[in-house]
Amino acid sequence: MALTTMNSIDQQVTDIVEGIKVDEWSRQYWEQGEFLAAERLMPSSLVEEFMQEVDGVRPKVNRNFIPKHKKGGSVSYYLLQESAPAILAFYQHQAWINFLSHIAGVPLLLCPDDDPHACALYFYTEPGDHIGYHYDTSYYKGARYTLLVGLRDQSTSQLLCRLHTKESDREVQELALATEPGTVIFFNGDKLHHAVSPLAEGEERIVLTLQYVTDPAMSFTHRWFSNMKDAVGYFGWAALFQRPRR
């Protein structure tokens, strides 16, 4: 990436973090059962920079379909490592990771380079594209945290959330959120029950997903199962044979 572009990403992310009342956001995160949503947090200039890279990898989208559960397209971390330096710079930005760590109350780390889901794109571009209710279950020895960034939302599709499903003393709260460009959603993957409602004809929705962990170690069995799930449900069998760029 050109030095000027890297400096631009660094400055924009620094400006975002410095403008946030971190303690207030952390309080909201815990009150909502380790879930936080902020509309249009990212400036349009940053979203536009990401979208240039999104358009560059669009021809490499892997379409996937699991009956009665999900339908859509995905681009893996491996491909983004080759073609999306701005997105990777954001994912790896230390000030941003420190900010998320403060919100979550634990030190967060990047996922290992051999995790195709570490930093990925979801494309909802065909009628009926959706994903059913699920948790972002951690197969790591530590907890797994998900950050979603809306990049394009020309749709009626929504992110459906059920808060407090694993808290016996709390009533379940249901939310339906639009992921408009620049909107950021952060949550503990094992705590939020969530889905995406079906896309209608002529609509499009593109989301960036970033994964962070508290311990990047994973057993051989869990790695195998995670790879199978990602191959079938997201990135295709070819992703199993791609080597991450170090």
C-alpha cells in the first residue's frame, strides 16, 4: 500500500477512536449483554476507500447455499490479503484493537493468518440471500469477538439480533438493524443470537466482518471442524488449499 494511503487510514482510524466516549460505550456494551451498535461511525471517505477494494475482489466472490440456513457470497481473508491493503490496515490497526479491548474488558488479538474468517466480506446480492439465527461460536481456546462494518446497504434486509439469550435473569430483547454504510456492530460471538433477513429483488448489501480473539490457540479437531464449516458455508473447498500470505 502507498505510504500516503497508509497514513490516511491511520489518521482516520485515530480520529474515530479519539472522538468516542469509551467508558460510556463500554457501559452500553455490557448493559446490552456484550453487544454494541453505532450508526455511521465510519466516515464516508473510509467507506469509499474500502468499497474500491470490495469492487476489486467482487469477481472472486464464492457463492454458498445451505438449505434452510443461509445463502449468499463471501470473500476470505486469504483473498483480502492479496487485494485489500486498506481493509487489512484497518483490521490490524493497534489503536482500534486497543479501543475494542477496552470495550470488551479483555485484551484482544488478531486471529491467526490461517483463519480465512479473520477478516472477510459478505455479499448479499441475489434475491433470498440471508442467514438464519446462529452464534459466532468460538472454536479457539479463548473467546471470539465479531465486528461488523456496513459498506453498502441498498436493501430492506436487516441484521436481526436477540440479546440476553444466555442470561437467565434477563428478558430476551429483539432488535432489527440496518447496516448502513459506516455502521459498526461489535459483540461477543458466543453471546449474540443473530440472523440476516432475506434480500429482495434488485437489492444489495455488503458487510465487512472482522474477528478478534483472546487466545488464538485451537486444537487440531476444532481447526478441522472450523475449516469444514468455512468451506461449506462461506469460502468454498478451494479455500482449504490456499496458503495465507505471511
